[in-house]
Amino acid sequence: MGVMFAVFAFLWGFVRLSITLLRPKHFERSIIEEYSIKTLQYFFLIDVTFLFCLHHNNSGYILPYELYTGTLILVVYFVGKLQNRQKRSTLFKASLGESMKFLTPVFNLKAEIGVILFGIGMFVFFIFYPDFAQNPISNWFYASIIGIEEAPIIGFIFKVIGFFILLSILNKLINGVFYLVSGKPLVTTQMHVNDDVTKDDSSKFDDFEEL
């Protein structure tokens, strides 16, 4: 799944670039546009993840252990993305101020949570109605990911990236378990804002997922 996340992010980067180039220059990004695109992104990511689960066991349904593992990894991945975007938005606001507001990433906590719930809801929906997971765009993403993964050089590069993505997900999961048990994470990091604010950051997601 780490390789799949890495290659999907790489392919989706070209989709975002195309949308950016097609947008008129005098139009600023709005929250509606940003989260409409993110909803599509999460839908196809969930769909492709489900297709990988189906094709992995060569059956027409997802096995229980794949259901639990896939759901857990997706939740941790999405929450990590949310926390990373929230921290980045806060950092930009603190560093750039109001004068450079147009450079600050669009972020809305309620919308982020809504998109994540939508994604998880679609994963559950596909479990009961797997036929709906088949569509030309998702099938193209699936075939492209398989093709890139099997390529001699670039495939190896994405396998390395996917390995670190999986490590970062496991790190967040282990930290969460330790926090529930002992009240503190196993591993902590630090983030500085304007060189005068230092916070213990136990939930930072590695940037290997940002391709």
C-alpha cells in the first residue's frame, strides 16, 4: 500500500498541475474548488485501494483481514495528511502574515474531516457493492500504478519511497498506541515557527508522501 500511495500521489500531481494550468490566472482558489478536487482525489485513492485488495486475493470480495488492515491504514494516512496540512497552514500564516495571504495553503478543518469521512464511507460502500468500484478512471490508475511499479528503475525508486511512507504510517500508529497507554508518544519531533515558538510534535507525517 505504501508503493500504491506513492505512485498515486505522483500521478495525481499531474492531474492537479493540469487543473492549475487550466484555471484562469485572475481566479483565486476557493475552498469549494480545493475540497471538490480533494474529494475526487480521495474517492479515486479509496477506489484504487479497494481494487488492489480485490485483485490481490483474486476474489470478488474483500477478505476480513484486508478490510481491517486497509481501513486502519487509510484512517491513519488521512489523519496524518490532515495534521500535516494543518501544521503547514499554521506555519505559512505565522511566517508570511496577512500581506502574503494568497500563498497560504487553503485549509478548513471541517471540510478536511468531511472529506475523510466521505472517503472512509466510500470504502465501506465498496465492500458491500464491489461492482461500483469498477470505472474507467480507477482502472486506469490501477493499471498505471502496476505498470510503474513493475518498471525496472522507476519502480525500484517508488518501492523505496513506499517503504518510507509505510514506516511513517506505522510510526504514527505506534505513537498513537503508546499515547493511549502511557500518555506520551514513543517518538517526538519538534517544529519551530518564527524561531520563537517550539512545540513537541508527536504526530508529524513524513514528507515522503508529498511527491
